[in-house]
Amino acid sequence: MDRPLDGQIALVSGASRGIGAAAAEWLSARGAHVVAVARTTGGLEELDDRIKAQGGTCTIAPMDVTDEGAMAHMCRSIHDRWGRADIWVHSAFHITPLTPAPQITAKDLDAILKTNIRAFARLVAFVAPLIAPSEHPRAIFFDDQWPEKFAGAYAMAKAAQRALIESWQEESRRTGPEVHLVRPAPMPTAIRARFYPGEDRDALASPKDEADRLLAPIFA
């Protein structure tokens, strides 16, 4: 396989499973050194094993994206070691139980705000200057669909993220970075299993196939 991303640094937040892990493997296979961030150490170690098995390189960073100090330190460490990152892929997301809109609890609302809105917005602030020195900086995010009922909390958080992404997209159109918002086909993820219990998961798209379908045009 060609390695057009040799020498590039790819930060992947939410890299331990699903589309985040698949994206990390896709980027590594094309030569990028992946910095993989997630809370699940075991998932990151398995990702590291798969990347190394295909001849790639990876630095795993088991940490919570809601820890602003840790995120700021990680970005500073990437800058100190490599001088920049070139690619940011973000798929970290917190999901709360499905519930009718009037029954969303304060605890669940706080968790949604903490991970999906505040932490995400802070990561944009931390990562934007990190990828700015790249010759071709790219930031890639994943949109989603959700059920019409009982997913108001999830929909609210996704809508907030989409608003910030689309704003950054317009602000960066002339000066960079490239900001991409892409939508995977339904995949057999833990989030979808909560929305559609009992669904035939074999009929869903694989994260690996979706990573290739969505990322290939961006890096063509």
C-alpha cells in the first residue's frame, strides 16, 4: 500500500473502538504516526497491537477528554516532540440512557455538557493551534442520525457539536484548516445498540469499511 501520509502526525480522540479506532488504523496504514486518545486502556492497547502488526506506529494516551489539564498537556507534548500535528480525528462522545425529554436528569445533562459540549469546544481551542503549522492541516468529525423518540439528550449534544463544527468550517474556509463533517452509515457500535436493541448487526456497515469510504476522498 502507498504511504502518502508518511511523516504526518494524526491525533485521534475516541480511538479505542468503533469509527475512531478504524480511522486510526486507516491513517496508520498510510504512513501517519497515530496519537490515540481514549479512556479505555485495554482498547488502546489492542489498537496499538493492530497498528504495529500492519507495520505502523502509534502512541497511546489513556486519558479522559474532559480533563482539560491533561488535554492541554497532551497537545503541548505533541508540539514539543513533533512541532505540530497534521490531522485531528474526533469521535469521543458520551451517551446517556434513552429517556423521554421531560425525564432527562440533571446528572445526565451535566455529563452531556461536560463531555460532548464543553470538552469538545476546549479540544477545538487546544488542537487548532497545534495543527496550524502543518502544510495541510485537517480536522475530521463524525455526524450521526438518531431515533425520533427518547434520544433528545443525544440529539441535543450532536446538534451543539454540529453547530460549532460548521461555524469553524466557515471561519477556516480561506485560511485553513480543512474542517470535515462526515456521516458514517449505520454501524454496529455500542451507541447504536442502545438505540436499536435486537437489530441485525450483521446487516450494518463495518467501521473499517466506513473509515475507508469517508477518509479516502479527504486524503485523495
